[in-house]
Amino acid sequence: MAGPVTPAPVPKLIDVARWLWIASACVGMLRFVAQLFDRETLVAEARRQNPAMNQDQVDAGVNGGVLFGLLIAVAVLLAYTRLANAMARGRNWARIVLTVLGGASVAFGLFRLGAWASGVAAELGVEMRAVDLAVTLVTTVLDATAIVLMYRVSAHFRKRVTVDSTFLRT
């Protein structure tokens, strides 16, 4: 009779990829939260979109938006953390989901950086602050690196499937 199956140790590159995903999500969340707490900008935008609102309505709308934004930020951080941990445990589906999300993030980041570098963003009237550009650069590099590291140790995912199917047969 077979004993309990002990999980294989997580390869170093996979563990680094896991922490890169979590770090990228944290950096993105911090930027988002910082934008949420820029109350003056939020109030000005609410007034610009609907000038007929009184101050109480604007305040209520901004407060609700900030609360909803915080909930979304926490949910995204938790989702990335759970996906990264599942990927580190050898779940191929989590690696695929992270690849799709990370690929979209890298593409968007490169597009945004390219628009800024070429001057297209300024021509279109899109303001890109230095902090936003720095965060975009950091998250783009973190996501791209995490994707590469995940696929450097693909045997980790094949081994996990073999262990699971062996366990199911006994």
C-alpha cells in the first residue's frame, strides 16, 4: 500500500516567478490605491462628467467609487496571489491564466511606454506622470520576467501531472 504522496519541492525559478507575480500585483495595487486617494482629481473628474451634481452627491459618488475601487484592488491582489501559488504547486491551468494576464499586461505596458516615448500620448492630450510611467515600466518588467521564468522549468508541471495520475491509480 502506498504511503502519502509528499509534494515535490518547488523549483527555485518557479518560486521566484511566484514572488514576481505577487510583487507585480502589489505594485499595481499601490499605484491604483494612490490614484484613489487623490481626492481632488476624483472630485474634479466627477464634476466634469456631471456638472449638475451638488457637493453632497459628488462626495457620495467619490466615496462610493473609492470603496469599490479598494474592493476591486484587494480582489485582484488575492486572485494573483492564488494563481501564483497554484502555479507554484504545478497547476498548468494557473500557469496558462497567468501567461494570458501577464501577456496582456506586458502588451499594454509596452503600448503605453511606446505612446509616451513617441509623443503620441502628448499629441492626444493624455497626461502621463513620471510615477505612472515608472510603475508601468516596473510591472511590465516583472510580468515579462515572471512569464519567462515559469516556462524555464516546464518539467515541474509535467511531474505534477504524473504524480497526480499515479496517486489516482493507487
